[in-house]
Amino acid sequence: MDTHISHLDAIEIGEVFTPLYWAEWLIDRWGVYDAWLNGATVCDPTAGNGAFALALLRLARSRNMEIDQKLLSRIMLIELHAKHLSDFKHQVYQDFGLDFPDSQLLACDIITNTPHNRFDILIGNPPWANFTDLPHWYKDELKPHFIAEGLVPDRRMVLLGSSRTDIAALVLKIALGKLLNQNGFGCFYVPLSLFSGDDAHRGFRNYTANNRCFAVNDICEFTNTKIFSGIGTAYCCARFDMDTPQKFPVRYFREAANGWREHRAIPFQQNSDPWRILARDEADTLEPIEVRIAAKQKPRQGVNTCGANSLFIFEKKPGFLPDEFLFPLATKEQWKPGHTIPSRWILLPYDRDTASPLAPNQIDQIDALRNYFGKVQLALKARKGILIRSAIDKGLWWSLLGVGPYSFAPYKVMWEAYGMNQFTPIILHEEKSQPWQGNQAMHAFIPCWSEADAKRIHTELQSPAIPALLKQLNGDGKCNWAQPGKMIKVLAFDHPQLHQPLLFN
């Protein structure tokens, strides 16, 4: 067993182990077991504890097949952590009395040290983690690979907006493009965001890997069954056919009470767009939904404290801070009839005229702010993230993200953008001259500078076609339900600048 591995062996990166039952289910669904018996070579490129290889062996034993060294020689496990492979080898001996060959166990990082082997079939469950969640040193190692695989166009995008790209996308691109034989196929459990996510996964949906095309031909979305404990991410399993151009519609099965219900998936507009999921007999009647707004009114997320909610957000309006820097913060209460009184307040130490953080000398001139920030400066200076660190390094460590001229518009047409299945925009007018604020990704809004404009936009957003399209885009109940980046695509704004992809939501 090749166990040459770096300090990666000491960490876990997006490990989500597959239960043995569901490894068998995937293998059986797409004919992997039969192909293996008939001579196909099978590899799990991110093997973890070896569930998929164990599933092959269990199926063989349950069907009274003799498991000889010839069969074993057609299974390869590649895994970051050598200990997982040792545990697998022990498990095979314990369960089957077989000595799994060391030559078929390879401990390496498939991204940075891709082996030269080729296989007929790939199976598995690549790691689930956003780029932004990876250890800092590992990010530096992966940046050139994200660019090389076409997942982001340049280094700047890796550092900024596309940090939401899932490492599973990178693993799949490398595995499919470099490990599969001509016309091979792969079957994987993957985050659903690869197909339903916005611009962060557009690079995956160019359907090429290592200058070879691939096609996604079958999807099963799990909506009820909890395969992976403790995982909040929506997931599916997918079959990828190598050296085959992508064609639409894609057969798309969604879990239902009485089994699997077949749908069809098509891209929103361009092939690289997120998929729309339509019932088999549902007509494709996509029409532009027009909302007339100015360039400065493009949809925005709420304010992001970068992990410091307890220091910026208050349940009651604090008397020890100046009123002019305290703003009403939207909560779910605002979407209940008659609930117009703020139940949360957020501190924004900003100059409303410039929408810039107060300068250090301005903070020093306001006793209440100077005293408060003096008490919490260590926590605020410890916040992580490239964008907030940039502000901290400039000495503006009381800064927040998602604050701009739009934050101080007197009217906002706001909606709940995260985890919902209803699209319900409301108009929020400033409270005692203090404009309402959205709370991070929970809310999105269109800023307005007149009541008439807010009412007009609110009326135009009442179209029943909007929630229907959001549901087709598979955002129902998910974190990207009606985020700004998605709304830019859903609505045909009359200002051409707004059709450009957003770097940030």
C-alpha cells in the first residue's frame, strides 16, 4: 500500500461517509456490480472507509459469487488518509477472510497528486466543503487547480465570489477527466448545488474535464431520506458518462412517498445555467418577468457581521449607543400581518452620506462608540474572511459587509431569501428616519428612494410566475431560494447592466 502522504493526513476535509446500504443501492442502480463481474475495472477516488468497495464484495457474497484475486484486482481505492485504507483492509479480512492487495490501495491527494491509472468505472462520494471552509494552507495549494479545471476564470475569482464553489466539483472534474478510460462512466453522491447552484458552479456546468466532454444522464434527488446524518446540504446521486456531449433534458428523479417520480431537467437559459426541474408532462412556458428598476437598485443581501452578530445585533434598542447608528433589523415577524415594530436592532457605525465606515477620528469623537468598541475590539479584530480582513488591516475593524448607499435608502422592497418556499415581498419604510436592514442571506431587497417607486416594484413582484420559476430552479426550501444572484436571472430588469453575473450575492 502506497502511504506516501503529506500533512493532509492529519486533517479531515469535507468527509461524509456513505452508509453501506446506500453504497450498495447506488452500485445496483447503475449496473456497476454487473460490469465489474464482466471485467470492468472500478475505482473509488475518494474512498474514505471503503464503503463502495465493501458493497461490491457484499453483493458478490450475497449472490454466491466466488471472490478471487482476479476480482479484487479490478477494484482500486484512492484515499487521502492512509489510516482509512488500513481500516478497510482489516475490515475485508474480518468480513470475508480475504487479504485485499496492497497494490490496489493508494494513499494520496487526488487533486494535487493525481495518479496515472485509468479505470472503466468510478464510484464514490467526493468531499463536501466550500472552498472558503478549507484550511488556509490548503486553499493556497488548490487555487491553481480550480483555475486549471475551469471552475473559476482567474485567481481573483477564487479569492472572492467563487469561494462558494464546492471542492466536490474540483474532485469530480479531476477524477472524470484523468482517471476514466475512453467512454467510461462515474456514479457519485454529490451536493445538489452542482446543478442548482448559481454562478459559483457555472464552471462545473461547462461539462468538460481535462479537455474531454462529459454528460450528466441520470439524477436522483433525495428529498425525504436522510442518507448522511448531520448534513444540512441538499444532495443527490448522479451518473456521468465520459466522452459524451451533454444533452438536455436530463432524466431527473425526485424522491416521493411512493417511490421515485420522474421529471426532466433543462438549463434555465444557457447550458451552464442552473437547472430547471419540470414534471414529465409540464409544459415549458418560460417567459420574461419584467421589473423596471435603475442600475443602483439591483437586488442585495442584508448586512453581514462576519460572525459578530452578538456584538452588532441587539434584541432591544440599547440606550448606551447613539440612536443615529442603530437601525431596525428585519426578522420573520415583519412578514406577519400587523407586525411593523422592530424586534431587533443592528449597529452600523457608518457615514450615511458616503456609506463608508466611520474613520478612527470620528469614532474617537463619539464617546459612546469609542467606549463600546474599545470593549469589543479584540473580538472584532479576530474575525476571519478575505474581505473583512482587508478592512481590519486598514484599521477599520468595526466594518461590516453588505453596507453601501443602498443600505440607507428610505424604502426597501424586501423578501425572505433563504430556506423558504413562498415569495412574499413587503415594503419596509424607515423607522424614525432609520432605514430597515436585512439580515445577511436571510433577506434580499431592492432599495427605493420614493414611496411610489417602492409600490410600483412591489406590485410588479406579485407575479405568480416568480415563485413558480423559483420552484423550477429547485430552490424550494433551500438556502438559495430567492437570493439576489438568482433574482437577477429570474427577472428581466430593464437596465442591461443588471444582466451581468454578480460576483457577490
